[in-house]
Amino acid sequence: MRTQTLGGRWLLPALGVTVLLVLWQVVGAGQLLGRSIPPLTEVIGALGSRGDVIWRATLATGQRALLGGLAGFALGVLLASVTAWLPRSTAPVLRSAVLINAIPVVAVGPVLMSLSTRPFIPEIFAGLSVLFSTVLAVSDGLRTASPSSEALFSVYGARRSTRFRLLLFPSALPMVADALRLAVPAALLGAILGEWFGADRGLGVVMVSAMRNVQYGLLWAAALAAIVVSVVFYAIATALERAASARFARGTQAPSPVAALRRGENALLGLAIPVALVLLWQIWVWVGHVPQIVAPQPAGVGRALVTDFVPYLEAAALTTVSALGGLVSGAIVGIGLAVLVSVVPWLYSMLSPLALIIPTVPIVVFIPIIGGLLGYGMQTVFASCVLMAFFPIYVLALSGLRSRPPGADDVFAVHGAGRWQRLIRLSLPSSVPTLLLAVRISAANCFLIAISAEWLMGQGGLGRLFSERRVVLDNDGSWAAVIVAVALSVAAYVIAAAAERRVSARWQS
């Protein structure tokens, strides 16, 4: 038993890493994916010759990711806890989080660069990258307590604080740990992206310098450092998730519905939040005397959108195809991989390093690889969306597949159920709540991924339009593209949430 445990913990992950490194060397040495992937020996050489630079950059980026990520994670847990204490606040909190998350980083970065926040852009990006998924995951977790336990606490007249401390938060801890697992690569990637908008050192700075000077060995040395950091902290978060699930028995029931608002209140809330954000935007421009080149006034953006509506509509259609197609394909890949490693457990340890590479390495590093294979067009934007969308679905699907009711495995074993029967009749039904959450998170993010890829490549829809308008200093037009992107991201989340409610109602009946 001890040998098997040691093998599962160390031998198989080591074998998976070894296979991955060998493939890397073969692909790089043969230039099978082009010059953009150097052989591992070249990367090791860059680490040897520039190791001090990579080490200092890794420390700087790691510190920024840790500070920003923890701040975003703590704020997300706090906001989700507010929804548990005040159930009627759930809808406003979630909608505000969706709106904030829907703003593309390519639009946020230039604004932050013009403010006193410039030195803290990496920390801010790390926090924003973590906030949304944390709010959603923890909020859902706080609503997974069993109805019988809720009734018992009510019968005994437990105070709200007692109910939160002894029932709601313990029930949510597995989901809190899931949010932490999603936060690890997100915070690191957010910090790296933030460093591109202004930092004196860090892995993002090294990557930009390496790309400008066509130093692929140094570029991938920096990427490898980011991967190692992500793997270490993801392993810690995974251990916490397993401990929380074992100690507090992850619930298999869908979260209770969000506290319903009256129809008038719901319509008013849907209008009030975006109007309030626009008013704050206008006040900021007026009071701060913000120049047009930094941020235009809302009226100008509205005029640009109305007078030049057709190009935005055409760009939105292209972005929507890439985003939704990438979401569906990413979901298929993520769920399929989660099912595979749950049926063949030893594959989990071997494939985990590969699964972590994709969300940790910045998309700008992947684009030359995908472009070399598929060409620099919409197909590369689509492939980028698939790669970035699959990870949260994979993580949460795998957690859901393992969240079987206590004693259920013994019952199936007694009746002689095989591996596939357990999967179809036990694991997959148990995973429905977390799968729905994963789709909701990815639906809101798929447009952001598509726009970022379009912006980097100068191909496709809204991201390309945003870039073109900024080049000619048409800030009204570039922000109009951002507004359309925000609307599409929010719409995708609303549709996913509505579909989740219908599936949950059918699944629970």
C-alpha cells in the first residue's frame, strides 16, 4: 500500500513530467512546430546563462501574483459571504462582479497606466483575474448546505452567525478550495500581463524583451519559471481541496436558488448597475479632468457606436463565433479529459503538468505556435479560446466527478457495478452542480479570451477593431468596441445562468 501511495504521489507525476520534457526536446530540436518552440537544451542554456535574471524576475512576479491574488481572493470570499448573510444582496453582488469581469484587460491597462496606480498594475490585474471566479464559486458553495441541516438549525433557533459559522461556511469549504485552485494560474497570468503595461522587472518584462529580440530560449525559460511556480502552488491548493472535501463532505446537491427579487426590482437592478457605472465614469472624467486620449466621455462613445454601428455589429459577430465555439469545444475537451482521468486515475498524475501549462503560459507565447500550425487567422483565435476555456471546466468537472455521496461507492460495489456504470449512474450525476458553475464562469470569460487573442494578432472582430481605433487615436471608437464586448460577455453569462437554472430544476426533480 505504501509503495502504491508513493507511486501515485511521486512516480507517476515524475513520469508525466519526463514524457513532457522529452516531447519538448524532440519537437524543438526538429522544429516540428516552428522556431517559436526551442529545444529544451536551448531553454536550459538560457537558464544557465541568465539564471540570475530569471530568478529575480520570478521572485518579483511571484510576489505580485501572491499579493494581488490573495487580495482578490479575500475580497471574493468577503463578497460571497455578504450574499450568505444578506441573501437579497446576491443578485446585485453577482451582477456587479460580472460587469467588472467583462471589461477587457486591453482596455483597463492603458487607463491604469495614466493614473497613480501604474506601479501596482500587476497586482491589480492579478486581483481582478481571481475575483470573479472566487465570488461565483464561493457564493455557490455557501448555498449548497443540505435542506435538512438548514431546517434543523431553524428549528433550534440558531443565530445567523452560528448558522454561517457551523453550517454554511463548512459546507462551502470544498468550493472555496476549488476557487483557490482556479486562482493560482489566474493570479500568476494576471501579474505577467500587468507587467507588460509597465514594470521595471518580472517575468512579463523578460518575456517582452525576449520576444522583441527573438530570443526564444529566454522566452521559454521565463515561461518555464512561471509554470514551475504555478505547479507548486496548484499542488498545495489541490491538497487543501482534497482535505476540505474529505473533512466536510462536498455536497452533491445543486446550490439553492438565488434569492428572488420582484419583477420591478429585478428590472430596476438590471438598469441601475450599468447606469451607475456610466455615471461614475462621467464623474471621473469631469472631476479628474481626464484627457480624451486616456478616457473619452460616455456621450462620445455612444455617438461612435450609433453612427458607425455596422462595423461593430460585424466585428461582434466574428468575436461571438470564436468565443462561443471556443467555449463549446473547450467544454468538450475539459469534460472529456476530466472523465478520462477519473476512469483511469493514473493518467491524472501524468496529465496534470500538461493541463497546468495552458492557463499559466501567456497566450502571446502560444499564438506563434498555433499560428505556425493553423495560420494567422480566425482559426488561431478560435484555438486560443479553446485552450484558455478548457481549464476551469476541467478543474471543476474533475472535482464534481469525485464528489460522490458518502457510502454510494460501497452500494455500487455491493451490486457489482462496473467502472463505466459508476461513471454514468453515479459520478456524472454528482458532478452536475460543479459542471454548471464551470460553464457559467467560462461563458463570461470566453469573450475576454477571444478579444485578447484578436487584439494580439490584429485578426478577427472586436479586438482587432479596438486596436485599429486606438492606433488612429479614435478613443471614442475604441471604447465603443469595449462596450460591445462588455455587453456580449454579460449576455453570455446571463444565458448560461438561465440555462443552469433550467437544468438544475430538471436535475433536482
